[in-house]
Amino acid sequence: MLLALIGMAAIYMAVVHDSSASSSPTRAMIMQAVWYVIGGIGIFFVMQFDAEQLWRVAPILYGLGIFLLIAVLFLYSRSVAASTGAKSWFSLGPITFQPSEVMKPAYILMLGRVVTQHNTQYSHSTANDWRLIGTMFLWTLPVLILMLLQHDFGTMLVFLAIFAGVVLVSGTTWKIIGPIAGGAVVIGGGAIVMVTQTWGRHILEKVGFQAYQFSRIDSWMNPSGATSGDSYQLWQSMKAIGSGQLTGKGFNNLKVTVPVRESDMIFSTIGEAFGFIGCAVVILLYMLLIYQMIRVTFDTKNEFYAYICTGVIMMILFHVFENIGMNIGLLPLTGIPLPFISQGGSFLLADMLCVGMVLSMRFHHQSYMFSGDSEGFE
């Protein structure tokens, strides 16, 4: 609720000071409030599902998510694709949303089911752990391929973060996780080398990288190099946050122009208006939210719930780290919004549905405790 209030205030300031905004401040506030209400209803609805019901609907939701990710390749918004290069926005008449947001909670549920089912059937050994990782990857591969076809690299990283988090808590031995982590570091380092070399970029272009993605890398590596071109958004965001100093300029007293400020660059609004203290409060609120989720996981003592909660935590953590990182120049721009604060209907609804899944753990755990059943769904 506190993040929602901060988000409403930040969106109002961003839209008021954004001459290119597609809606008025009043309309933006009303639409965001409507999505918060819809999300609240969604939380209440999801809370009614216990672990057994979530287990049963996981494959159905996963299948629905894959269907929507395929459909968007044919029914994507041409205007969004022209401006961002990504075919990730579904457009059918007045209906527009990102199917990847539907896929996130569905993927978390499916991954939790896969790991729980495997650990029930097999004991932990090197061979069985490899089998588990292979099975998880097979369920993840269609999502990654569809993200690449949509040219939505940022969202693909979110799914990889969820995958990595669930692997870490799945019981897989460190004899496997260690080499995989080392390989990921080597691949990441190699990718950085390739993206900075002409020969490397030619190779990356052949596997699907777009010109706008290289521009984001260039602006990240040298934000002051083209402040009137590709680096403009990042440079302006850094100026806005820096100008806020310790306590900020005050509510609705923004002076620096930042494009798309109400969505991906919302943290620059908080930084300029409320300064370092305001930014620190937002980060502390996210830490408190994640801490509460971890407490719920330990309270329920349910393996399936633990994997769901891990997926939700990794999703939120990655969004927060990537969004704040790209706003301050620590990470490249990827179009990742800030949970519960950035403007956006489908993204906000997905976040709140994920919170609903975590709240269902506490809700049904308390019901089981009241009825004398402390184990819940096995």
C-alpha cells in the first residue's frame, strides 16, 4: 500500500512535467487507481486458492500463457514495435497488454510444481539433480524462445532470474550449481566483450540482436557521449537524481526533463523530488516486502509454496535491481518497470497477482492451524 501511494504521487508528478505524455495527469491517476483496485480484487481472488488448487491450475495457466505469447507475434501493436523494436504488446482493438505479464505468475506456478514433483519422486544425487535442471530448462525454453522472437530481451532476463532463484533453493548440489554459475559468468563476460567489438556485434546480429539494443549498450558505457541522442534518456535520469541531492526539491517541483518518466524512469522522479532519503525509503520498503514474503515461506513449511515464493521474490528483486540500476547508470536500459510504482496496467496486475499467491500461503496456513492441520497440501 505504501508503494502504491508513492507510485500515485510519482506518476502525477511525472505526467504533469512530461509534455509528451499521452494522457492528462487526472486520467493517468484514475487509470492507475483503477488498476490498483482490479489488482486488489485479483489478490482477494487468488487468496481463495489453496496449494492443491494452485497445483492443479498451474499447467492450464502455463498453457494459456504460451498461447498468448504465440498470439502476440501476430497481433502485436505496430506502433509500439516501431518505437521500441519489441513485438511484446498485444493489440486487438481497444485491448492492449503484455502477454509476458500473464506468463510470469503462470511460469512461477509451473516451475514450483515441476520441482516439487521431481523432489517427491527422486532422491537428491548428481544424476537426479541434472535431471531436475534439465526438466526445468525444458519448461523454460519455450518462454525464452518466444521472448527472443518478440525482441523482448529485458523480460527474458526476468524469467532467467526466476529460473536461477528456484534452482538455488531446489536442493540441487553445489557441485552442479558452482560450474553452472561459473559458466554463466564466462558467457556474460564473453557477451560484454562481443558487444564492444565490431566482429562480435556481427555475430550477435545474426542471433537476433537489434540496433536499438546496441544503442542502449553504447549509451550505458558512455552516457555523456551522445547526450542529445541515444544517451539522452539515461543522461537526463542521472541529472534528475543527482539534482535531488539529500532531501530532494520537493513534491511536484521537477526541473529536469526525462522521457517516459511515468513508466521505466519513475525512479528519477522520486530521486529528484525526494532526494537520497526518498530513494532510500523506497528501497527499504522493497526490503521489508521481501522480508515478509520470506517469513511467510518459513511459516507455512510447504515445499510447493516455498518455490512459488522464491519465484515471486526473484521477480521483484530483479525488477527493482534492474530498474534502479538503469536509472542511475549502473546497468543498461532494458525497459524494465519498477514494481507497484511504475505506470502500467498489465505489469501492475501481474505483480499483485503474485503477491496474492504469497498471501494465499499465510491465509490457508492460518486456516489449517485453526482446524488442527499444520501440514496443508502435501
